[in-house]
Amino acid sequence: MLRVLAKVLFSFAFIIGGVNHFIDSALYIKMMPDYMPMHLELVYVSGVIEILLGVLLMIPKTQKLAAWGIIFLLIAIFPANLHMYNNPELFPEIPPLVLAIRLPIQLIIIYWAYRYTKRKAPNELRA
């Protein structure tokens, strides 16, 4: 039961995060490093991808694909988190310690997603 709840929470975190790309696009645009092109378009595309991956994670047949997609997405957005850490003046509402903690937490989230790439034993629930 706990595994199912953890997967639902993980999935909804990505769905809610993806929706937030459309609600607060300005925040996500500030997160984009200057060398990235088409900031608004990338914010919207990454939002759609987050929503899609969150939904696909809940479907047993697409769980593994979604988990790998989440891993790749987290790696792809790491430069944005690094940009936030290196430019705290752009995010005065976020304490610098939180900006620093976000970096290693991303590794934990990647590991969490990686757990969903593994096959379950036949007697285990798909979660």
C-alpha cells in the first residue's frame, strides 16, 4: 500500500509541476540559462512532458518508459537548477540554502524514478 501511495505522490508531483509551467511561466523562464533558446517554448514543452510522464508512470505498461523519461528530463533540467543556484538574486523569494539543497535532492529524485524502471517480482504489486 505504501509503495502505491509513494508512486501516486511521485506521479502527481510531476503532473502538478507540469501544470505549474503554464500557471507561472514567468518563474520557469527566469530559471532558463541565457544560452538556451526559445525560453517560453521550452517551458511549455517541458511542462507538457512532465504532465505526460506523470500520467504514464501510473500505467503499469508504461511505468518503465515513464521512469526513464523522468530520469532524462531531470538530467535535462539540471542546468536550470544550477542557473538558479548561481543566480540567487533572480530568486529573492527562495533562500540560498534551498537553492543549494535542490541540487543534491535532484539526485534523490532521479534514484526514486530509477526504482520504477525495475521489474517487480511476480508476487509483488505493480507500484
